[in-house]
Amino acid sequence: MSPATCSRYRTEGGFTLIEALVALALVAVGLAAIGTLVATNSRGALKLDQHAALASAARVVIATLPHAGAPMPDDLRGRVAGHRWQMRVTPFADRISLVQESQFVPQLVQLRIQGPGGAVMSFETVRLQSRSTMR
């Protein structure tokens, strides 16, 4: 090849092999980042779905509890919509001093719900039990 022919090839447009490999590497990094983002988003959506199902099951359990100060058993358990649940009612008196003139006694209610996939949600609340209905 003559020097004139060599210089003509060098001035023509196009990509070298190294430029093409660098561009391919950049595209691969971008696709990997997008794949990671999609995987994280789908895991988050699954956890949100599990949390909503546990909260819904907790609402069903709480809706079936006795109302208006009626007595409750100390330990309840069961299944609702494939979720196992357990509720414990214990005196709250060891945490605060009781007011003797009050017509109510505070009780600690602990609810634990486990979904079919193993996810667990726990709730704690205080319930006022009428003294006249205490065992």
C-alpha cells in the first residue's frame, strides 16, 4: 500500500474495535443497573403485598373480639384466610399503678399474625376491661 492509500483509510469515518467494545461495555453496565432496579422493585412490591395481607387478616381478627368491656380469654389462637394468629391478654397493672376508684382495669393485648409465607406482624395495644366483668 502506498502512503496515500493508508492515509485515505484512516480519515474515513467508522468505529475502531476498541470503541465498539467500550460502547458495548457501557450498554452492559446500564442493563445490569436496570436489572438490579427491577429486581429490587419486585421484592419491595412482594413485601408490600405480604404486609397488606397481614394487616387485612389482623383487621378480621380484631373485628371478631368481644366489645364494650366484655371479658376475653387470656390466650386465643386460630387461622383466618391461611394466616395463623395468636392473641394474649395480660394485666397491664405491673407497668403502671392502678387507680382503685376506676371502673376499668387496663389489659395489655398482644396480637401476632403469621402469613402462609412466614412473614410475621405483631401488634400491641391496651384494652380497658370493666371491673364488674373481671373474673
